[in-house]
Amino acid sequence: MEVQKEAQRIMTLSVWKMYHSRMQRGGLRLHRSLQLSLVMRSARELYLSAKVDAHESEPPLPPAPSPDPHLHPPREAHAAAEAAAPDGEQPFPEPMDTQEAPRAEETPARCAPRPAKVSRKRRSSSLSDSGDAGLVPSKKARLEEAAAEEGFSSELRDRLQPPPAQAEGAFPNLARVLQRRFSGLLNCTPAAPPTAPPACEAKPACRPADSMLNVLVRAVVAF
Amino acid sequence: MLADIISTVEFNHTGELLATGDKGGRVVIFQREQESKNQVHRRGEYNVYSTFQSHEPEFDYLKSLEIEEKINKIRWLPQQNAAYFLLSTNDKTVKLWKVSERDKRPEGYNLKDEEGRLRDPATITTLRVPVLRPMDLMVEATPRRVFANAHTYHINSISVNSDYETYMSADDLRINLWNFEITNQSFNIVDIKPANMEELTEVITAAEFHPHHCNTFVYSSSKGTIRLCDMRASALCDRHTKFFEEPEDPSNRSFFSEIISSISDVKFSHSGRYIMTRDYLTVKVWDLNMENRPIETYQVHDYLRSKLCSLYENDCIFDKFECVWNGSDSVIMTGSYNNFFRMFDRNTKRDVTLEASRENSKPRAILKPRKVCVGGKRRKDEISVDSLDFSKKILHTAWHPSENIIAVAATNNLYIFQDKVN
């Protein structure tokens, strides 16, 4: 659970950084965008594997998308990086430093409740969708204007399904299956959200984002 | 002032001049004083020689992007006449600057008065020819060439070729070869842009020509690899001649492994036999004849390995540190945080951590070695990892080509340290 939270926090942070980097003088930096997307991908994989692990260890109660985490203040950096991930998976060893979580994290957490409603709706529609050819880990993405982080973390939690019944066998295979299903969820998202008006503030606004999850796996390609 | 943050430091080939570029697009050149018998103690101090605005902020209207004026790199050309030439670049445009001295000026024009105004022809009754008279030394910098519009992505490196006729500029995905005389075209010699940008997995992070072989250059990538290319092999050097990569140590694998393996700087040794690379935590020396692993690896600040998540949060994990060789390739130097910089002696395997700060930089003071305490009991002079100031970073350093004089840029201050002369 801790690992999941931490992975989610990193994902949120990465998306925020990516969004913020667009505002920088000199425009988007390709190298920076690539690095952010790599971290996002690792965080996502870790989150998925932790989720699988959590589900495996507590079959009766999958990590439900409870409103509690949303209402809590941003995760403190103290989250212990227990190796919930099994061997072979990317370990998450760094104990967190006592550093203030960036302000931006508060915004997503506070905005969470709204998008949660939206995502719950979408979940049912995406259930039937089957995974596509699988997400190429190195896939770069387009960052939608309205996308960014906002209800990202909550959306993620809501969307992810418990692992399918056939998820036996080697863990890596399971992760891959999850990945495929996950990307299936992504690809079924509706058309790109309306581009935000230029008057949009530099700080991420709370807005239900249709293709929020697109942002997760699709980093910025400006050129 | 943000504009004063130093973004590049470079000695010229003799070490007589030291150029710095800053975030405001300015170049400041320091010149070493001539040694004089009278003032033994002022041996070889560096004083400001010339200051000029190299680049201005620009706006790309097509992409609605501002182009920063920050000077990313300065490279000197070898001196061929009385004037000095250097290349300076921002994200998009490379410029060739001529820095020359003027110590005489013409006086006694026939048709103009002392202020340059035209004289009334009726008052001209004699004929005289202007003569050159000495004047106070003036150093002027003029832009001789502007190499623009050749890079879609952000330029990270420039390197002058040993033929002194060409140079290269590298951005995230492409490397272009220029002739100094021709500004309206360049040759593309490396292009790693994939057909589908969604398949992009690595970018070019630094590039440099071999110091002696004008056909050879190397470029480093964000994946921690180095490619050596030979321009004689083909016009487009997409296929490398040599590929340097160290297999990853599985025990070091972590969440941020990929991004800390990105090489931020690559430098040939003066001999041309070795290359040195800097990634986030280490400096590595590679032998050109051995591609499968470096011959030496030096830990710059391994105590940060457990702090990577925090460093990601505060963006420090993206800092691009440079590294330099000394003149004899026996010592290498690179920067760290808290205004610390490190030197590694390749022969004795000894290393030292020094600090660039006003407090311990009185003239002729001796720098005291510093030590970072990595847990456990902290000794009196040590500093703990948690006390390090990550806003004080030394990204840019330079070493005099033949003497033990180093220049260290600490945010907006430049420190010049010299070996004590007995």
C-alpha cells in the first residue's frame, strides 16, 4: 500500500513537472521530457506490481478506491519504501527524505473528489475493452493542455481493475498482462479533451480530464 | 540576479584567457596578468579583459516559444593572429566572435574635426593626413559569423575540429558539421531522430571532436552510452565505429537508474587515448580501445544514491555536471553540491573534496579538504548529507591547459584557484 502510494505520488509529481516544463522559458526540453516519462513509466510499473501484490496478499479486499486517501493531505515524504515489490521487479529502496512535498501535490489531492465521480462512470465502459498490442514502454506522449495531473491519482486508482482470474504464473507475465489491460483502458478513452484556453493559470487547475490517463503514458513531444 | 548565473567556463589554448558565459547571454573574458619581476606576489592573476553581449533573447513565432539567451557553451579557436576567436552558443544559434585589441587611433583628419563632425569646407585651408596615435587599450568584440537556423532541438555542445576549419554543433537528436566560413549551410552528420517520435528512447547529451584526428568524434547519450564515429566511413555517421557501454550493475538498480545513468558531459583526454564521461553520481574514464567497460570509475557523491527521490522532487537529479582533465591527463575534476568540487588523481588514486566559497577563499589562503559524513557519528569538520545545500551546485569547471590553475563557477561567482608557488 505504501509502495502504491509512493508510486502514485511520483507519477503525479512527474506529470506536474511535465506540465510545468511547458511554461519554462525556452520551451519544452526534449531530454527532460524523456527523463520524466521514464520515471512515470517506472512508477506506473511499480504501482501496478504493488497493486497486484496487494491484491494477492489480501484477496477479500482489493484496494478499493476509497475516498479517504483523496481527502488526506498530500502524502508525506516519509512513506517507507518497503520492498512490497517482489524480487525481479524494480525495487523501490529509497527511504524518503524529510522534504516538503511540492505544493503542486496538494492541488491534485484536493481536487480528487470531483474527477473520481467521472472516472467511476468510465470504469464500467472500459471493462469490456480488451487490451491492445501493449504499451511500448518507450512510447512518448502528447500532453493535452487540460490534462496534467489534477484528478490523475484518483483516476488511476479508480480505473485499475483487480487482476484477471488467469493471473497465475510468473510475476513478470502478470505485470505484462496488467500493462496490456491498463493500456487498453487508456486507448479506450474518448477523444482528446478540449484544449484549455490560453488564459489557463500556470498552476494545474482542477478539471476532470477525459484523457487524463493518456498523460500518464504519453510524455511530451513538442516538435 | 538570475542573469548573472555562470553557465559555461573555458580556458583558451594557452591559458592566457578565460571565458565565461552566463544566463543573461553575456560573455566575460579574463586575461592573465603578465608576470613581472616587481610584483612577484601578483603572479598571473586574472583580470577582466572584455565583456560583451553575445546572445539576446529571441522569439520563435512559428512555435510561440522564447529562445533563451543563456550561453550553453564557449569554445576557443586556436590563435592564428593577433586577434582571439571564440564560438559561443545558446539553444539555437552559434556565433563566432573576434576579440581584438585596439591601442592606436587615427588623429588629424582633414575633413573632420576631433569629434568626427564634418568641418566647414570654407575653413579648410591646409592639407593634412591623419596619423596613428597611441590611445588607451580598448578591447572590442565583434560577431564575425552567425550560424543560425540549423537546429530544431536545443544545442548542448559545440566542438572545434583539429583542422581548425570546421566545427560541430550537437542538439538532442542531431549533430551538424560547419565550416567557419560558411554560415548558410551545414552538414548533418548524425541524426538519431526516429521516424515515429513516440519511439524515442534516447537523446544526444554531449559531443566532442578527437583532439588530433579530425575525422573522429564521440557523442554521449541519455542512456549512458558513448559512440565514436569516423567521418570517413560515411557522410551520415549514424552507424558508429565504436560503442562504449558498461553493463548495469544489478545491485545498483533502482527506480531512478535510467535517469542517473544519463551522461551529462564527455571529454577526450589531451592525449586522445581516453574519454571521460560524467553521469549523475560518477565520473568514468574509458580507454578508446576497450568498449565494454570503463577502465576507471570514480564516485563523486555516492551518498546521494539513497536520496534520489528527494533529488527528483527538487529537480536536482536533472543537473548536468561537467568534468575536466588537467593538462597532463593525470587528474580529473568535477563539481558537486554545497559548492563542493572533487579532484581525482588517476595515478595515486587519491581524491579530494574542496569547497568554493567566499569564507575560505581569501587571497593566498590554502583550501582545506572537506568531507561529507555519510551516517554514523559526524566528526568535527565533517558535514552531514542532510546539511548539504543543493542550491549551491558547481556544474562548470575548467583547468588551465598546462598549469595547475582551475576556474570554478559557483552559481554567479567565479573562483580561480592556483597552485601555491614556493
